[in-house]
Amino acid sequence: MVQIEQDILGKNNQYAAANRSWFQAHGILALNLVSSPGSGKTSLLTRSIQDLKDQYPLAVIEGDQQTSHDANRIRATGVPALQINTGKGCHLDAHMVGHAIESLALSPRSLLFIENVGNLVCPAAFDLGEAHKVAILSVTEGEDKPLKYPDMFHAADLLLLNKIDLLPYLDFDVAQCIAYAQRVNPDIRVLQVSARSGEGLEAWYAWLRERMAG
């Protein structure tokens, strides 16, 4: 089993390295968005696209086990989106993303969002060639998620704490959640946002602009 896992990850990492080289050669910032189901990832993504689509060329690779519902929501914004259905698979892999890149015909200097399958376990181990993993955690989930799923939060460079507009109605300890995330990953940056109200989104967009300019 260990050998099989090493072989799978080794092959994936080869594809990821090729993807990363291609992104860098074309000046494309690729972000791997990861979360559990129901975090508000797609709502946050569509809101971000609406606010940013006049500033950068944008595109989305959408991962789900079944249906194209989320990709259809993205396309409704006018931004190209390619759906990958993984069937029984619980994550995207670098080979899938490589094929998606070929189909999307990305413009140079694009911002590419890769919305991974809703899962805080499997996607942590699979590099897609992205520049950064961005974890989305909603305040409806529980502040101990970073301790329960440490590999994902250790792998992420940024944590977006979403749905903060609901905080008045919940028993959610924001400071404790951030402390747990930083215990797992001392370098993780945490931004508090609401896709519904727009609170905190400008800090998220500033983070994106810094990396697009870099």
C-alpha cells in the first residue's frame, strides 16, 4: 500500500511540475481553492469573479464528483469555466488539471481559480501545480477544523474564514480558530470574509493583486 501511494503521488508530482512550469511561462497565477462541502466556496468565488473580472482575465476549473451545477454558476458571470467530474474520486489531480488547461485556452497573465472537490482530506496530498492553496472555512463548521484536518491547513498559504456575517447567531470562537490554524501552520495568513455582505473581501482582493503583480 505504501509503495502504491508513493507511485501515485510521484506520478502526480511530475504532472504538477509540468503544470507549474507552464503557468510560470505564461504568467498565470493558479490558485487551488479547498474546503469542506458547504463552506460557501462557490458563492465566494462567484462574488470574487464579479468584482475582479474587469481587472484581469479570469478562468475557473471546477471539480465535483457529479453534476455541472457549480460550473454553470461560474459561466453565468461571463467567465470561462471547465467542469471536471471525478466520479468516485475525492479530489482533482494534476493530470486532470493539465488536460483542462489545454481546453481552456488561457490568456497570458490570467488568474486561474481551481475549485477542488469539497473535501478537507484527499486534496491536501495532491499538488496541482498551483502557486498557492487557499483554504476556505466557514464559521458554521466549528473552530477546531484546523486541528481535525491538519494536513490541509498545513498545506494552505491562506485561510479565508467565510460567512462572518453569521457570527452574531453562532457560538464560534474566531480567535480560537485562528490560533488552531496557526498552531498547525505558523505561516498561514487568515482573512475574515463574507461573500454575502462583502465584508473583508477587499483584503482578499489585495492579497490577489499582490500575487498577480509579483
